[in-house]
Amino acid sequence: MENPFALPKPGASADWLIFLSIFVPVALAVGGFIIWFMISRKSRKHRRKHRKRHHRQLNPTLAQTGGLPPMRDPDEPPHGT
């Protein structure tokens, strides 16, 4: 039994037709999948860029809240104990 995926000899035209009838659709399917994958990948990246949420508030900085609290007296016990 011959291997159906082996390259046919140049003199056998019927074998070339069988080979091409298998190879061309497979090559088109693989090429179409690669093109679809690249296009869908770009569109996914594009969608992610527009998902940024600008309405979230950031935590205030020390300058916005008035800075650090005043220095504590070393003899005074820590707050909460």
C-alpha cells in the first residue's frame, strides 16, 4: 500500500491531482486559520485598551491629606495601648 501523503513522481499526472486535491484545501485552511488568529488577536488588544476605568479615585498623598502627624513625645505611650 502506498503512502497517500508521499510526493508523487513527476510523470504520474493523476497522482499529482490527488496530491493537490489533498494539499491545497489543507494549506488554505491552515492559512485561513493563521490570518483569522492574527486579526482576532489585534482586535482583542484593541478592546482591552478601551477598558480603562478613569472614574476610580486614587488614594490621597500625604501632601493632600496634610502630611505626617506631629512628632510624639518619647515619654508618651503609643496610642491604643
